Amino acid sequence: MNLTERLAQASGAKPANGTARRAAAPRGDSAGAASPSPRRTDGATPLRARPDRPRKVAGANELDELRTTVRAAVIDELGPGLAAKGVDEARVRHLLEKRLEEALRSSSVTVPPSQSGEFLDSLVADMLGWGPLTTLMEDASVSEIMCNSLDEIWVERAGRIELTDVRFSSADAYRLVIDRMLAVAGRRVDEAAPMADGRLPDGSRVNAIIPPLVVGGPVLTIRRFPEQALTVTSLIACESLSTDAALFLEAAVRGKLNVVVSGGTGTGKTTLLNVLSSFIPDGERVITIEDAAELRLAQRHVVTLEARPANIEGAGQIAIRDLVRNALRMRPDRIVVGEVRGGEAIDMLQAMNTGHEGSMTTVHANTPRDALSRIETMVLMSGVELPLRAIREQLASAIDVIVQLQRRTDGSRVVSSVVEIQGREGDTITLQDVFARTPTGPLHATGLRPRCAETLRERGVTLAPSLFRGHLDTSLGRKKQ
């Protein structure tokens, strides 16, 4: 290729009517006449020197090949440092640009300048961000991301699960994102510890599990949280909670009643616990205890404790129960436990019964009665030898209110009932619905005034009697009781 053709190619223009080609043609004795091609004695067609053809613009397949080549080169150069928290993004981008130039020199394709910036951004996202998951992580409508494999990724939007067209380019790219997420969360997975939980800086909760504990490839689950936490006004607006029930719950928190939020998986227990925590007066010292810190309290005097899993040698674990015990020595006004799952239930009940009123926690259960049964079981798991009657006495005196959550078939999450624990009758803990919801109707008062209203009044919190008036059933002309 002569200089004229190279300049034309660089500028994107083609030689007009072959002028440049004719100007560069070899000349013979007569002006403008090209010298004849040499003849071959074997009778075959004579060979001609063909100019280099311009390289084509890379398509989707060629871009994937370039991405794999460049990424592999940088991974080999940086090694495990890519999974570190403080990796230098500028250095990685510089290396990516350098390796891309090297790959293009030996390639038959090119990446136009208009696409190179976007291509490099996607490479940086692959190397330092969340790769193909970046768009899902930035989508405010996505509440859960479930990667069953590198090419099967589901999301939850508005309570409904749907399959996406997002894919990882390779198993290595998939594993790299898993390792980076866990590294940022201070966790890791390998053959010795093939599952891990963690929390990202934006509050998202990450769970990863790899073979041999899962058949096939790694599985990654990400529970995302909205950038702005829901408020009680938001819950009322979406009819998850009624105004009267919200006023009662606010009074219960301000009046230091012990509250348990109960519900199944994905019913919004942590969200509601955040809302209830917002009612705590600003001047109180609050200590939160969680497996992975998810609560976002707005008060000024908050201490956040987070459990720690065992290290690769199986040592160094700090469980929720250890943190609950330690919190009692930290002069708390309130103790908020993200969720009780085991032996810490007995420590939580003892804290509620020994001067730490106003404590709150969540538990997995489908009904308020099931919640009490689960807590009983967890107390028995603690290893403390207590008769069942003594455990139920602890429950009846420690817990004041249970808020039950439900997830409907349309994906909406609602408060299905607000229940007061009124004491015991023999070995049975008595429960009374203060607010309840019909299968298709709103949350309404049952018409029964709770016993805790007198306790709240003694603590300076007064409830209007109108909050507990029964909901009028216009079809029957009477109040629901």
C-alpha cells in the first residue's frame, strides 16, 4: 500500500476513480503506459502483487474475542491483586488500553474511536466492577439478583421474578465478579470455605456458594436495598400499613414496648424494622446487631455491631449471641437485633426482661403463634436447660407486640396483623389482635383496646381511643370485631 492509499485509509476516504492507484502504477518507456506483466513459462496465470485490504470493523463476535484476550492478559499481569479493595482503577485502565493496542496490531479487525471508549468502559467494569451485573445493580426497580449460572440470571421486580437476557462471557468472568464482590465485603470462597455471606458498600447483601456444595457452577444471590430507605409514609401510601396502625406502632416504640417483627422470606422484615427504628427518640443510645449490617438508623447515637464468620482455619468466629452478650456491657438504651436464628434468642429475652425495654428484633415465621413457637425452639437450641413452662413465662413477660408481615400472590408486601401478647393462661400464651387484615381488605382496628395502652400512658405516651374503633362493614351494617 503506497503513501496516498494509507493517508486515504487513515482519513476514512477512498481514492477517487482509482486516480491514486493509477498514479502509483509502474511506468514503461512511453508516458502513462504500464509495463506488461511478466509471463510464466509454465502457462499458469501470472502472480500480481495485491495491495493490503483495509481491516473491517469488529462485530459482536470479534469484540467478545478481543475482550477475552485483553482481559486474560491483564489478569495474568495483575494476578490476585484484582480482587483487592484498593486496586488502582487508573492503572488497570492503562493496562487494558495497552493490551488492546497490542491485540489490534495482530488482528484483522479494528475498533473505531467512537466505540473504543465504551469498549474500555465495559472492560473496566468486567475487571473492577460487577461486569454484566452492573446494569442490574444500577436498576432501582431490581430488588433481588439471582445468578443460577453464568448464563441464567433472574431478577425480582415489584415482587415478581423474571429471567433476564444478561449473560457472562465465560466461567472465569463469572467467578471474577463473585470474588470481587466478596473481597469488597471482606469475605472469600474457596474449596475450604465454599459458601459466604457479605455486604456491599451500598448495603446490598451478597451470598455465594460454589461446588461441591452446589451441583454445576457457582450460584450468586444479591439482595439489593433502595438508595433511599422507605418511610412510614411510603408504607401507608402503598397500603402496606394503615395510618391508625402506624400511630399505634410509633407509640409502642416511643413507649419502650418490646416488638418482634415476624414474616416469611422476602416479606420486608428488615424494611419494617428500619421504619420502626426511626421512631426511637434521638437522645437514646441504640446498639444494632446483625449478621450483615443492613439497618440504616438516622439517630445520632447508634453503635453497629456485625458478626464475623470463621476464617479459613475455622477459627475466629464471632456469633450473634456473643455480640448480644457484649452489647449488654455497652450501656444500651435499646438493643436492635437484625434477626434471631439460634441460641441468641435466650439472651435477647433476658435483655428484654432485665431493664432493656424497647428492644426489637425479627424472626422467620408465618403467623404470630408460629413466631412464639420458633423462639421457644431457638431457646432450647441455646443449650440452657430450661423447662418449657419457664421459657413461655420468659416469652410472655418479655415480648409485648408482634407485627406479622405477609407477601401476597401479586408480590406486594403488607402488614397482615398487629398482635399484643396479654399473658398466659396455664401453659398457653394468650394473643390478641389489635389490628388485622381481611384477605382482600385493608388493615383495620379490631375494636379491642390493648392492655399495653395503660403501660404507655404511664410512660407518657397517650393513645387516642379512636385508633381502636372497629372498622365499619357497610355491607352488614355493623362493626367488625
